[in-house]
Amino acid sequence: MSEVLPLSVRSLTVQRGGKPLLNVPDWQLQRGESVALIGPNGAGKSLLLRALTGLLDNGVEQAVSWAGQTPGPAVMSRCGVVMQQPLMLRRSVEANLYFALERALAGDALKAQAAQALHAAELADKAAQSARVLSGGERMRLAVARALALSPDCLLLDEPTASLDHSSARNVEALVSGACASGATLLLITHDLALARRLCSRTVLMHRGEIIADAATDTFFDSPPNSQAEAFVRGEYLE
């Protein structure tokens, strides 16, 4: 099985209507890292994630390298991706997990793995229910469990705990923390700075489509690498 990490970005630019939205000349994510991607609304965080996963249609995939490969199906099959508004299949909660697991498992092994994932996500009692009638917190827990179902090499998560109640947020954090402890590499987009500090060893700050600070998490928050990072940590508006 080929490697998909490290992830490297070189000369990544995205424009719309002549307006620059992303400008990332050089950035890497190494195997085993846990990286928080933070920044104000509109900073380009979600757009960067879409570029990394091959979801943009303007040729930027050539600027993204997953251990020398472009972000196509072969690479993405080794990654667990959860966007801000995760899509649920028109199936039961259990069947949504089956869909993720069927690429590698069948029969009793598939059923056992799905049952384990449902238990970990605290959704075992909802297995037969339609996934599309779950609450927001339940949907996110299912999306994260689905992304983790086949023990991916890399997790790419966009605001997985945003707007969740405390119980759901705690469960999602536990699922992600467990995956990282088992060796998964993590790129986490979040506005929750406390979550970034708990889960991530490195923190990256974006503003206006550019990476403006990148440091070890303890350093980033205790001794910010520049004035913009210091202002953001204090909760100030970035010019």
C-alpha cells in the first residue's frame, strides 16, 4: 500500500472574478502531526481544505501533492474527510456506516465494525433510524464515525464541533483524539481555540487566503510568533 503522506502544497493560488482567495506558496503536513487550522471567517480555511481534497475545478490539484500523488480517489480513500455540513445518504444510520465500510469489509466483519463505530459514536440506539432525521450533533457524530470507519491515515475535519451541545462535542473530540492516539494524522479547522490546544501539536493561522503564522501549539498561544497571531489569540480583529 503506497504512502499518502507527507502532504505538500506548492504555489497554490485560487482566484474568482479576478479576486485572490488563496495564496499558499509552500506548506507541508507530515505523517503523525496534529495541526489546527484557525483564522477569522472568510480566511480561506475551508477553501484550502477543498483544494487539498481535490474538490476545486480550476486545476489547483497540481499544486497539491500527497506523497507525490494528486488528490484523486486513490488518495482520498485513505483519508477521512468531514466538511462543515456533512452529507447523509438516504439510508439508515447503520447503512451510512456500511457504505463507508463496504470498500474493505463484508459479512460479519462489516456488521461488527459498524456496530463498534455506532457504539463509539453513542448512536447504537439509532442504528435503524433514517440518518437524515438525526439532530445536528448526531449527524456530526455519525459523519466523524463514518470518516473513521476504516482507520484512515489522515483526518481532515472542518469545524466538527461547531454549534454542538457539550455532550456531542465531547463525543466528537473523544473520537478524534482516539484516532490520533492510534496514529492518524490530523488537520482540524476550528474556531474553538481551546479544542485546538487540546488536540493539536501545531497551529496554523490563516488570514485573507494566506498562512500568516505557523508554530508549535504551545508556542503559538503562549508566545505568539508575530503580532497578527498575538492579536488573534487576544480576540482582536485582524486588519
